[in-house]
Amino acid sequence: MRYEGKIVKWYDDKGFGFIRATKDSKDFFLHISQIHRLKKRPEINELISYEIAKDEKAAFVLLMSAMS
């Protein structure tokens, strides 16, 4: 399932950030390895669509793409 949200935090020096879901305001972890679909570095407040995956620790974003 695809979701929409925006990048609310990005730590370029650490290679990760967080996306806030549009519908329920939950934050999801975003690792730099998932930004290949953007073709550029993430920007704060950038609107994106994404899918969510879970592991034993937390939920995180997969298959991210820009909405513009």
C-alpha cells in the first residue's frame, strides 16, 4: 500500500531522516539507501509517496518516490 507524507527531518551527515504521514501524523524512519528513486538528496517539507516495511525493531520506509 502506498502512503503520502513529507520529509520532516533529514540528517545528511548521518544518512537518515524521518517522514511524517499525511493522514495520521506518524513519523517513519528513512535511510539514505531508499532515496534512489528521488534522484537527489531529500529536502525538508518535500512531499513524497512511499511504502512501509517493518522489522523486529520498528517501521521504516521503502520504495520512496517524489510527488512533484
